[in-house]
Amino acid sequence: MNIFKEATEQLREASKYIKTPEDVLAVLTTAERKLSVSIPVTMDDGTRKLFHGYRMQHNSLLGPYKGGLRYHPQVNEDEAQALAFWMMVKNAVVNVPFGGGKGGIQVDPKSLSPGELERLTRSFVRRIAHVIGPTIDVPAPDVNTTAQIMEWIADEYARVVGMTSDESSTLRAVVTGKPVSYGGSEGREEATGLGGATVLKNILLKKEGELTYPLTVAIQGFGNVGYFLAQYLYKARTSDDQPMFHIVAVSDSKGGITAQALDPEKVMADKKENKSISDKLGKRITNDEILELDVDILVPAALEHVISKVNVHNIKANIILEMANGPTTKEAAQILDDNGCMVIPDILANSGGVTGSYFEWEQNMKGQTWTIEHYRRELHTYMTQATDEVWGAHKKHKVSLRTAAYIVAIQRLVAAIDR
């Protein structure tokens, strides 16, 4: 089963609880536009090389298409289509006025010089400029794309459409995740991790009396998302000022470490010094082993489908916080649910990222600049409200949190169809 079909089947199963008509489901599971482009780039040695890029615009019922651009050799249409669909659902769950989009370029950016990477990005923008824009489609960073790449996109888009000085702030809203100096927003870098920490703590409060603190946490993936999540969990305290969590294991693409308690700042300092997490702070473990540790909370924050029928029966955590997109296969998710493991789904857990993107977009559109304190307060409000709504559907329909999140999303999207 391809990942797009799997994603849409999750929505169809959730729709049974609220009797969604088939014609509505057809709208929600069909992409509005699929764009595939070839991108010629002059390389540093003077040769010309052709790359392939995609932009999938799944649904715009709630607002402009919104979703990341990834630069990776395995970027393909099916993956982009599934991720665009998930963005539609995620935006509906957290109630931001965006639709679902996604895309990227088939490339290993590490194989390109900075000049080649910039020329590739600008060439891509020239081929998709007619279908993106602040009120049409708003890309963002994703795998292997950075604030610098977002700045190049915004700058090239402004060139293509002919920017005037009065339009500079608004036109920069064509992308989010930009440098703060170029219209980006303070707080955006931490938004996904902070949002995930907010969701987790809110759900644990609803289970008060069932838990004994501190809870042990293992995090697979120690990039931007995993690091900021770890930071906020490390700092979290109970009402009597005791630690809520102990981070006992972390990993990056080359493996990880486990210890009784890890300080995320020290781990990140070690990672920067050694280009990867070393064994200086703990015992060496593999990325497969970290998933099967005997911990209270497991956080897959790296790749898709790392929990599958192959390893699901070895998962010992009682709670899984999905900070990656689609880290659990459909079959594995059902087994975890049957085993009493609570999975906090990606479409809720990692939606702090797109919520933060919305804040940046809104500031650009209105010519505003928020303080970091205001940004964090707004993020807390949005994430808490979304968690409360998903938890309410979970209790009302007696379904998993994933199904509950889809129910919340479907109801919001159906309401938009009916407007």
C-alpha cells in the first residue's frame, strides 16, 4: 500500500463515526493540483544538469495551501501527495486558516556547492511562481531546507512578480521559516518542539493520578525538533517543583546514547563538536534499539514508518509522541492501540510547526513584529485548544487519539464546504 492510500484510509475510517457523505470524502481525498517540473541548473563547472521538482496542492478549503519543501534524493510524487494530505488534516486539527500542500526537489543538497544550491532554488521558484503566493500557496522549510533557502525563495518570487517597496513585507509571506532579518519570526525555530511539549503535558494532566513522575523519555531524532522538545521536557516541573521527565536516550542519524538522565544542551554541544552524538555522555545504542527501550514515553522525531509490524511487538513505551510525520504504520498503530499504548498522533503532536508558520505569515501580511513572549503565548493557546478538542472527541467516540484528531479535522473541513 502506498503512503497516500494509507493516509486517506485513516480519514475514511474516522469519517464513519460522524457519517460523512461519500461525495465530501471524495473532495477531501482528491488533490486539487499536482505540479511536476524539470529544473535546469548551470553547475560550477559550466555543465547543465536537470533536476526534478514537485508541488502538490491538496486542498484549499480553509485557506492558502501550506506545507514544506524538502530537498532529498527520494522525493517523489506519492510521498509529496501524502504529506500534502496530512498538512490539510493537520491545519484543520490545529485550526489555522491554511490548506494542505507539500513538495520538494529530488536532490542531495550536500552534493551541491552553495552557489549551485542557490541557482537550483531560484530556478525552481521561476517554474512554480505562478502557483504560489501569500494568498495562494505558502511553502516552508522541511527536510534539508533552511532559512537561507526560504530567503532565496522569497527574494526570487519578489523578482518574478515585480515587488515594490510597499509590498515587501506582504510578498515575503510567500514562504515561512525565513531568517528573522528577512521577515522571519522569533520563536519559529522552536515552535514544533515547544508545541509537542505543550500537547504532551496537556494530555498527561488529563491522566493525572495515573502517573508517577519523573517519566522516562527516549527521543529518536535529535535535530531541530527533537532538541527543542527535549529542552522543554527537561525544564518541565510538577506542581511540587519536581522534574516531570528524565531524558534517558537520544539519537541522530548515526545512532545514539542512553543514560540515567541527559541534559539536552550538553548533548547538542557534543553533537556539534563531533558532528554526531558521541558516547561521551552515555552508552552507545542504535536507532533500532532506542525504539525498543523500556521507557514511559517514546518520541519518534526522525523518519516515516520507523514503527512497523517488524518491531511493534518490541515497543515497551506506554505513550508514543509522534514528532516525525507518519512514523507509525497503520498496522502498527492498530497493534499499539490494542495493547493499550497511547499514541499521540503526528497531526496533533507536531502541528506546532505549522502554527508557528501561521504566526510568521500573519505578521508579514499585517506588517507586524511579535515579541517572543507573545509568540509563545499564542502557540500555547492554539496547541492547548487543539489538544482539548482532540481529547474531547477521543472520549466522546471512544476512539484512539489519531482517529479523534481526524474526526476534529473532518468536522472543520466539512463546515468549510458548507459555507
